[in-house]
Amino acid sequence: MRTYAVLLLFIFFASSCANDDDFGLESTQFEFSEQKWVLTKISSSWTNYEATDADMEWQEYYIFTPDGTFLKSRTIEDSVTEATGTFEVIEFDNDTEHYLELTYTTNNSIAGSCTGDNKELLMYRSSKMLSSMWMACDGPGLDYELVKN
């Protein structure tokens, strides 16, 4: 019996000292700091297409600031298009994921939107990965990685 008590105490202390990263888990809580997120993968479930980094049709990044504003920049060949706006972290009922809802105040032509308006929705998958929700309405799958925090 004493062996079991020692074993239980050991398991309790070992688990209390561990953090989420020890188990491969990452926070899905968005941090409000200046962050740069770069497009790293474009995919399509319709055509089984996938491109990464320099092989993508365009290059793109977001810069999010602590005051709730963002800049989006897209480069196609030598043409750069930029857009700005505000964002907020939202949660949907019965969903454990966090989302960033972007509202464009300038140039919504580069918004990856299902509704065609000045809104865009990104899923905060982990502390290092965002995904566009554009794919939910037949747009491309767009994955972004954090490069500056």
C-alpha cells in the first residue's frame, strides 16, 4: 500500500510541474502583442493543389498590433497591395477554438471572405499557426506561421 501512495504522489508532482508544451499542446488563446504572420501554405481540396513558401502564387503577411489593428500585405509578382483594419478575438458557442474577426477599413479586395464584404475570419490554431476560414466556402486554404512576436 505504501508503494502505491508513493507512486501516486510521484505522479501528482510530476504532472503539476509539467506544462502544456511538454505534451505537445499549445495554447489557442491569442496573445495581444505585435505579431507578424506569414503565409506559408496555399491549398485546395478541389484540385488537390498545395504550394508552400516560394512556390505559392502570391506572398502575403499580416501584422497585428496590441491596439486591435492590423495590416495585410499581398505581393503578386512585383505588385504589392496593402489593406488595414481592426480585429477582435471571438468564440462561437460550443466551440473551443478562438478566431480573429478582421474588419477591413481600407482595400478589402484582398480579404479572404466568404461573404464578399469587409470581414475576414481566421482560426487561431496554436501560438504559431493561423488558418483562413475562406476554404469553408470554396476559397483556398491559407496557413500562416508566426515569424515575429
